[in-house]
Amino acid sequence: MFSSRLSFDLRPNRLTAALARLGEARVPVDDLTESNPTRAGLAYPARLLDALGGRAGLEYDPQPFGLMAAREAVAGDYRRRGIQVPRERVALTASTSEAYSLLFKLLCDPGDEVLVPVPSYPLFEHLAGLDAVAPRPYRLEYHGSWAVDVDGIRRATTDRTRAVVVVSPNNPTGSYLKRAELDALAAHCGERGLALIGDEVFAEYVLEADLPRTASVLGQRQALAFSLGGLSKGLGLPQLKLGWMAVTGPDDLVRQALERLELVCDTYLSVATPVQIALPSLLGDGAIVRTQIRERVARNHQALAEAAAGCPAVGVLRAEGGWHAVLRVPAMQSEESLVLQILEKEHVLVHPGYFYDFPSEAFLVVSLLPRPDVFDRAVSRVIARIEAAA
């Protein structure tokens, strides 16, 4: 009766089941997987959302790519980051997830492939599967810092490949795309007729300011490329449901892509009018939230490094940006067993590396968003448990 696109294993895993039991017993748990900035104790300006209530939001003016004033605001935000993109090459979406779905519809027929990074956030399998597209992994390799396996991308490319997805900085590894990597990917995509999709939602959260990195996939013209961003991560406002994509590449390909994408966007018209009208104000006034997030993740990353320095069994992998960190721990037991111990004995929730398709054990992934008091207390308990198990 049901579509094969939803043939995922829907049974709860052992970690989810253990967390549910603690919840039923009303046991408080420190959540080191928190990715919702609205629950992280940030100080949002009291009047930040006032622009949503203007009477202009009562008028419905459906535009496939969004209202021009909102698209200009996005183009202006790219300029703030040193990236030039005309507003005519900006399209608004309800979220980054929706942007992926729109692009898969634009680029792929059922059964076509997109190349996606691993380790990475476990969302691509679902997003691709829901559009009948096959995600095909390529590796990020760690040798003191993370790097894209460009040769692996070349080997993974087949006649059914339609796009390469890069996440910069990657979640959870925190690695930015480097200039040489972008040049190599743009050349490969241009030669093979592939699109380059750059997920840049965490781009603002730099942990290593002096590190050479690319600002965006928009910094090349060889390949058709799409840069994705949005309010969820960029301003800590996931509840407002507004994302965007900007397009670059050879002019003829950009024109053809926009013509087809306009039809797709016009079919859904998913972006609400009030948030489009409020966008210029939100991008300006919401910068204070972005600054708080940047300071929070930098502070917690430093605290994590200092705490781990006193425990030889724990290593913090180098992260260049984003709001997650990866811990390498002894593989004396399975990651699942370790995270269950940490949850059930220390009442701290962390993610195992296999959630993100790390190629081997043992790794733990933690969020850098929690309040400092919660973060420090939870990290101390995690490290104590690892030391006890080592």
C-alpha cells in the first residue's frame, strides 16, 4: 500500500528507547546533542519578531522565487560576507531541506545519484530517498585535519550522477571547503555536467579564524552551483521557516536552471508572506543572535579542549567551524554500548559516531550549543565515564 520511498527502518534504536525510559522516570538528562538554538539560553531581542506583524503581510503576492525585496536582502547578506550574487539569482525556500528537494527535482530523474559526504549529518539518505534519488557517499579523510577525497569523488561518479553535495563547514566534522578542493570539484563537475550543491548553513561559525577557506561555492564559474543558507542556523531562528539558494555558473546553464526552477517553485509557493516582508529587518536585527551563537560555540569548544587535555583517553578532532565537535575515544567497547553507559549512568546524551557514518569506531559527537554550565557539567561526566571504561 505504501511507497517504497518510505521503506526506512522506523523502529526506535536502543539509545532512543533508553532516553524514553529516563523521560518516563522523570530523570533529568543533560543533552549534549542539542541543536535547537531557541533552547540554548540565548538572549533574543525582545522586538525581533515585530516586523512579522505588519499589515503588508495581509496582502498575498505569490512570486515563485519570493518577493524581490526579500531576495535583495539575501543578496545583501551575501555581500556582507564578501560574495557577489545578483538578487535575480536568489530563490527563497521554506527551509534548506526543501531546497534540497527542489534541487533534486530540478536535476534528477528517479534512480539518479547524488554524491554526498561521509561522515555527515544523517539527513541526506532521507531527503534523497523521498525524491527517489540514490545518495552515493564519498569520504572526508582525517589526517590531523579534514579533507575532501576528490579522487574518491571522481571514482564514485557514474553515468547516473547528477550532483555533488558539499557541506562547508561540514556537520559534524567542522571542516570548511578549501580553495584547491573547490577548484578541483568545479573542474570535475564542469567536465562531467554535474551540479555542485554547497550547503553553507553553518558558514558564519568560524572556530579557526586564520584558516584559509572558501567563502562559498559561488566563488567559481566553471560548474552550475547552488549555495544554500537560511534563518535556522544563520540567525538561530528555525521556527520562522525561511531558507534560500543562490545560483552561479556558466550563464547559459544558470538561465536554464532558473527557468526550470521557477516552475518547480511556482508549483509549491511554500514561503509565507510575513517572513519575506520581515526578512530585511530580521537579517539586520538578528545579527546579535548570530554573534551570541558564535561566542557560545567558541567558548564551549575551548572548554572541551581544556577538559579533554587532562584525559589521555579522549582526543578532540580538529574542527574549523560549525557548532559540533567530534571526540575520539578508546574502542574498548562499541560506540552504542558506550553512549548507553553515558546516558544511563551519567544522565548525559551524546551521539555515537556511527550515526554520522564514521568509517570506524570509536567516536562521539557533541553539540557546542548548550549553556556553559550545562556543557561543562556534562562534559566532565562524559570524560569521567570514558576514563572509567578505558
